[in-house]
Amino acid sequence: MDLITQHALIERIEHHRAAGRGTDTAPSVMHVPVSDYTDVERFARERQVIATAPAVVGLSGLVPTPRSFATVMVGDQPVVVTRDDDGSVHAMLNVCRHRGAEVAQGCGSAARLTCPYHGWVYGLDGAGMSRRRGEHFDGELVGLTRLPVLERDGIIWTCGDPDGTLPDQPLHGAERELGPLGLDRLRWFGTRTFTRPINWKLAVDTFCEAYHLTTLHRTTLAPLIHDDFALFDDFGPHGRMIATRRSIAELDDMAPDDRRLLPHATVLWFVVPNTVLIHQQDHIQLYQSRPGSSPDEAHLDVSLYVPTDDGHDDHYWRKNFDLLVDVTDAEDFTTAAGIQRGAHTRAQEHVVFGRNEPALQHFHRSIDRLLA
Ligand code: FES
Ligand SMILES: [Fe+2]
């Protein structure tokens, strides 16, 4: 994010602070049918969209060097991402062309991928290289099924449809802010995956407003971050919300040219359909919410990307990571599980998104547009 943008955003924040209880607002409240979280037919369409839309696989640090690979889930499909000897990134369905075993497990470094079941071998670009006792098979050795892939501004994209295409600029202009952050220099620290009894959208919803800080996160986050005080801008279907840390008051004593927003902000990028990229000062947290086997189940992948030479050891980042995931899980996702139970009652037909929840409104409109 360049200085001009940071200064413009600081000006907006000051305007809100001067007004007392200001925050960016939407023009009207929005009513969303409760059935959006429970309807089986809608859920099937959402799964389809997530399976085929441009998807963030991770940051470049997921496969940091030539000959590295990582396995991820894109929607409900197992995918292996590799970086070949020339540094180019590839994405393939992680499905062996013999009898379909997962060729790669976990992540690591390898010159080629060898299926653990019967030992068929594939290159890092997915090409079939050899099959053991090949005399028992006919025809030529086919490679892994390739998926479209794009590495841009430190983000790796794919889509789960082998015949699909990726746009040149999947970030719809957000790359102007994310590009200068140098995301490609961050190190992948780890990913935690867990399953919760919530609709996949609820895991995104919880990041889409700062209105619940003082109530739900009274002792954990509220001492650090202002309640109900956020900026929102859309980038096509995506959105960017800026939650302000209490330390923003330090800017009051600084000359305007010396002011910087980023040390005092948590910047949340909502990349539709199902990724939340959180920029916290020096590191990135990536939340990805995948639909489970029903509208009542979500698989959550939480990844942490950290600076390479910041002087902190792994113990420091492990503590940070655990704290972050534990707070979100214990406070946000536990509340979301209650929302999901309530959605199956006849308490109400709609939930309401307030004027002070513009990111939430935008996210749901974007998903509706994708479904249409
Ligand atoms: S399933 Fe991969 S070698 Fe048999
Ligand atoms: Fe929260």
C-alpha cells in the first residue's frame, strides 16, 4: 500500500474520529434469508462455484524454491502445487493416473513426484515419467491432470476446473495495494485445518465487521482494536476492510507526512468466494473456508506467512499462530455454531446486516452475483 493511499485512509479515519462514533457505512440495512445458510440446493450451487472460480492456493512462500511442492484442497478437490527447476509454478489434481491414489502428501522438496501406491512417477510439471513394470500396461503414460495456474504479486491462484481459465488480474485492482507489500518474500509458517458445524459463509462473515469487537472479544481483541470503527472499500467482487488499532492515536502527535497507517491497522481482504487475507503489520494470516458435506459443515484452513529475517524464532510465531486460531475458534466459530443451530429454527426468516456492516453486505451480494 503506497503512502498516498495510506494518507488518504488516515484522513478518512480522522474524519470518523472527529465525528465521535463514526465508521464507514452502507446506504441501507440488508436482509438476508436465513435459508442462505441452510438450503441444500443453494449449497450445491455454492460448492459448484467454489470448485470452479479462481481460487487463492496460497502465497508464493508455499512453494518457496525450485523443487518444492505442497498439497492443498481447492474446494473439495485434492491439488498438488509445485515449483519446477525453472521456478515456474504448476497445479495438478493430486490423483494418480493408475488407480487414483494421492501422489503427493504434505509438503516438501522433491525432484519428481512418486505415487506411494505402486510407484508411478511424474515430473514437477505433472508429466508422466515412468510406470513400474510398464509391460503390463498399454498406451502412453499420461500425466497428472493440470489445472490453470497463475502466480502474481506473491499470490498463487488456480481453479478446480481443468478446462477453466484464470483472469489476468484476479484481484480486480487490489493488486495495486497488495503488490507493493512484497508478499512473495514471506515464509509459509504452517497451516491448520479443522472442521466446524457451521455454514462455510459464517466463517467469512465473522471477519466482515468490527462491530462485535467489544462484545464477543471483550478481553482478547478489544483492548487492541477499536470496536465498530472500520473503513470499507470494494474491489470488484472483493473487498477490503481496515480495522484500526487503538495505537492509531499515536498519529495525533506526528507531522502529516510522517504518518503511516499500516502499523496501526489490521487490513482484511475478502477475496471471493472463500478467502480472507489478513495483513497484520508484518505477517499475513490466510483463512479459507471450504463447504463441507452439508450446509452445516465447513472445513477451515488457516495459514500463517511470516517475514524471513525478522529476528523472531519459530517459538514466537507458533505462540502467535496458536493464540490467533484459538481466539477465533473459541469466540467466533463457537458463536457461528450457535447461529447455525438457530438457522434451523423458525425464529426468523431473515437476518439483518446493519449499515455499519458494509463488508458483510458486499460479501453476500458478491456471492449472490456469482451464483446468478
Ligand atoms: S495408484 Fe498410483 S501407482 Fe498405483
Ligand atoms: Fe471476531
